[in-house]
Amino acid sequence: MRATRLMICAAAIGATFLSVPPISARTPAVALATDRNALVARAQSLGATNVTGKPAPNGGTTLNGKLGGAQFALVFPAGWKGDSLLYAHGYSTPGMPIAVEADPVEKGPGGALFRAIYDQGFAVGHSAYDKAGLGVETAVRNTKRLRDFITALGGKRVYVLGDSMGGSIVVTLLELYPRAFAGGLARCGVVDSWKTLLGQLTDMRLAYTVLTRDTPYALPGERDVRLDAISSVPPAGTPDPQATAYVWTRMGQVAQPPLALWTAAQKNPDGSEARIVRQVTAIGGFDYDAASLTYPLVTTALGASDMAATAGGWIYDNRQKHYSASGMTAQEETMLNAQIQRVRAAPKATAYLTRWHEATGRINTPLITMHNRIDSLVPYAQEVAFEAKVRANGRDRFLVAYAVPPTRAPLPIGGIEGYTHCGFSPAQALAGWNALRQWVETKRKPGPDAIQ
């Protein structure tokens, strides 16, 4: 989930998935990858629609189409023997187009990583979700369906990789379907609990609203934390490029006040603006940083309505919570707790977030996680909590967690430097993938120095 791509019973979901034909009914993977027309025909016979095939690098084939109405893209190398990687993308702000890149090898979100994996002989692909915003449920459904589809095309070992919300999707898939994937790589992910993360983001918006009231730094629009501050959803029928521009404009409107607050805080580190930044980020469990202030506020200010609609009710309860932060005076603490909005969670919504997803830690598939020690949108604490659950369930042998040093970069909006979300170098990204692949192929768990 960069700035825009952040964070039902199994039987019912399983009923919607593509059923996989028996092995005897499959065309050999190598033959399909070599014969583009045969690949298209086989995809159509398996229920895919709008199917097209076109050349991919080094004699491969790019297959585009739809499964259950959701767009997908798969790129098969020449001589494909069945190894595959599926990607689960992160959170996207409501209003963003839901389509995925038609050429995930050359233009996809993984950058050079996906091309490197493709050059190793792997098919690479991804599926669109049914909606923007909070989408763990639809992402799990659609990614699992794509996994079953590629298996029907001859896939053998299928891996899954995801970033941010996609990291949560990886963990959810491995917990729900322990035999479906050969291994998982969850990067900068909400690997432990959406209830925890959304509570942190909500607390930040609640505190920010009180502490910036009647100042130039107040967020625009609606103050009720259960609603979007302003809507980021463009008018119906807006073409994708204009829709993207519309969402970015709304993001800029919400980001401008906290960025202005940050700028003022840097001019006077002992002034009132700096105190507000310190208090708001501390209440959310984030670092004193421009991105760690702005990204959470933008996410919840533009995503609250979608989160509630997706979960079936309001997602967070703070009626009994007492708010405080280091350095806050007794008077400031009393004022904050007297004025902060108190909200009640709907039981249906909290049950939904438990299902989609609060990790159990009961994994049976090799899983590598990567997380920056400081992350501006998904705190490293998610990793700590997830590791504890895995350990408590005696599943340590299936998990290797890598803590990666934090990185800084200019924010997409405002040009101010801050801590990154998912700040991995190309070398670290490839090392994470190679460690997972070697683990699965050799059965030897990677060591602590596989990612530097």
C-alpha cells in the first residue's frame, strides 16, 4: 500500500472458486506456454472471458482476461514447467480504478522483481479485486480463484506475494488454504490484525480533530470519524485516468493541513505545532515524522465510509479509552478526553474484521515476512504480534521474519521527506524472493542474514 495502495465462511467462499479439472484433463504446461492459441482456448474452456494472448519477453505469452468478472493478467515464460507466482496488491483509496496492470512483468507493481522471477522460469500474475478500499475478503477470493485457474492450466508450485494489505492477504490465504500455496512472502503487511491497525488510524484522526480545532491545520470537511472527511469517489462513469486524478486531488486536499502543520513544527521544534504532531503520532503508535503523521490521516479520512460499509457497521469502539501521550500536560489530557468523539463498534463489524483478517498464527506453509523497523503506515508492531502468535502455536518452523532498516524518501504529495511504507531496495526484494524459493525447493529454512 504505498500512499494509495494501503491495508463469510470458508465453505461459502470455496463454492465460488473455479473447480480444478483432474490432472488427466490438463494440457501439459510446456505445450500451453509454447502454443499461444492453445493457451487462450484452454483458458476459455475453464470459464475465463475476454481472453487475449500476446507475445511476452523471450518467447513467452501474456494472457489477459476475466474470471468471475474480475480482470486478471498472467505472463508465461517459454518452456513453462508449472512454477508460478501470484501477487496481491495493497490498499487503494476508494475511487481508484480497480483494474490491474495488463503486463505485470514489464509494467507491474513489482518493478524489476517480477521480471527477475519471470526470467527464473516462473509464470507471474495477479487479479483485480472487486472493489477499491478495504478489500481483504475480495482479494482472498479472487487470488485463490486465480490460483485454481493457473493450477488447471498446469501450475504446480504456486507462490503468493503481497505488500501492505497484500501482506495481510498472503497470511489469510495461507491460514485458510494451507495446501494451496507452496510458500508466501508478506512484505510490510497488516500481518496480525486489521482491528488493531484501524483502531490506531482512527485514534489519530480523532485526536487530530480535537487538537487542531480552530487552527489552520484542521482537516477539511466532515468531523465525524465514522464518515469520510471528503469523498474521494469520482462521479459514476468517470474514465480511469480522470478517476485517478480525481482521487489524487482529494488526497492532496486532506494531506495539505497535516503537511502544513509539520512544516510549521520544523520551524519551531518547541512550539505548539510540534507538540500537536508529537501527541497525535504518539497516540497512534507512530514515529514523529511527516509521513507517519500524514499517511494514516489520509487513509482514514478518505476511507472511513468504505471501511464501515465493507465491515457492515462501524469498526472501532473507544468509549472506555483514556487518551494520553508523553509530554502532555494534565490540562491537555483532560481537554482531549473531554472533547474527543466517542464511538461504538458494531458487533457485526468487529466479527467481520476478525474474519478478514485477524491472524491465528496457525500456518503450515513456509512464510517469509519483511518489514521496515519504522514504517509510516503499517507499524512494525504488526510483525511482533504475528510472530508471537506463530510461536504460541508452535509453528516457528514455518516462519522467517526479517526486520529491514527504515528508509526515507520525499512524500508523493508535498515533496517533504518522511519514512517510507514498504521501503525495500531492489536487492532486498529479490533476496526475499530467492530466500523463499530456496527454502521451498531445498527444505532448508533460510538464515537471519538472507536479507541485508
